[in-house]
Amino acid sequence: MTETVTYPLDQNKVYTSMDELTLDTEDGPKTMKMGVWINYDPIRIHKMIVREKILQVDQFELLRPLESKLRRADPDYYKKFVGLGLVIDYPGYSSGIVAKIPFENDPVGFYKWWRKGKNEHKVYLSLGRKIQLFQKVALMDRKMILKKDLDFLRAH
């Protein structure tokens, strides 16, 4: 009979890629190195770090590679997590720019690119960010905003 060694979560520890952690899976408890966990279940590990705040990891060694894995594993989850921090191709810039910059500095142009340019799938805006954008555009250029977005503002 072999004895299983478990490495329970230590909330005070900052994990690196070589540290082992045991988590419950559909097949029962599994013990793997953190570097393997970020490949095996990147969304679960990310939620433990960001949402639940029960797992601390080395920012450079694990968090950056994890975010890269998220982009490929679940693009929609990644877009929601990154929000306006996403780098986009935006008219007038030769290389990618963080979406927050045109969102804040050129709301009408951003609205035109995002909504009228059919780029909603590229940048996720929370309910609050949509309201903020629609309000700014309605104030700055009322003719630009779509009727459905004015109706949305009235409803919220």
C-alpha cells in the first residue's frame, strides 16, 4: 500500500513553478507542481489567485505565463478579466494600444470603433463601463450614439 503525499494550500506561501500543490479534481486529489497546474487548469488557478485570493504566486514566474495560457485556453474569460487593459489595434496608432487610452481620451472615437465598427467582441466592457461610455458619447456627440444605446441608458 502506497501512502499519498499531499501538499495542501498554504495561503501564506508565495508559490513558484516548482512548488507542489494538491487539489481535488474529477479524478480525485491530484498533486502537481504549480508549473504543471497552470497548464492543466489555468482558469481554476487564475480564479484562486484573482477572485478567491487564496493562492499567492510569484508574479514573474507564474502569473505572466498563466495569463498567456488563459488567452489561449479561454479567450472570453481572458477578455473579461483584462477588460480595458487589453491591447488593441486602434485607428491612428501604428502599433497596439491599451484600450483604456482611447476609451478615456477619445470616447466618441472609441464608441465609433467599438460599437459602430463592430468590435464589441474584441474588448469586454462591464455594465458600469458601458454606461460611462454611452453617457460621455451622448453628451459629446448626441447624433453619434445609437438609439438602442440611448434606450439602454434610460433603462439603467
